[in-house]
Amino acid sequence: MLGPIGRLGIRNSVRATRDMVRGGGPAGIRLLGVGPPEGILAPTCELDLEIPLRNGGTTRLSPGVPIPPPAAWAYRAGKAGLAIRERLR
């Protein structure tokens, strides 16, 4: 049972949330990066967040966020077009 929980990132999300509560709550959120879309029918992308806490510490969180399928397809088409153009040079 712990295998799927670890793979889905639930354990890491719970730990990050617990650290935020123990640290007095978040003082803000900083977006560090956005991952490429994953999945065909229900695409998601991973956000890398850094959350400064009120007690001075920080915690990191990487949730998967759903995105509209046309946006994911456009990203993939653009990436494929770029790869083709690079090969032709």
C-alpha cells in the first residue's frame, strides 16, 4: 500500500503541509519551475514551489496540476517542430 502512496507524491505533500503548519504557516510562495506536461487524456504538469515559513525556514512542494489538453498538445507539437527544424540545419 505504501508503494502507490509514495509514487503519487501523497507522502511528500503531507510532509510539506505538516512542516508548513509547524513553521507558523506560509509567508509566501515562490514558483521555482514548471515541468513538461505528462499524460494524454488528463495531462498534468509538475510545479516546483518553495514556501518560506514565518519561522524563517523553507519547505518545498511539487504538486501535479491539471492543464487543458489543447495546451499540452500545443506544447508537444511545438517541441516536435523544434526538433525537426534542428535536424534540418
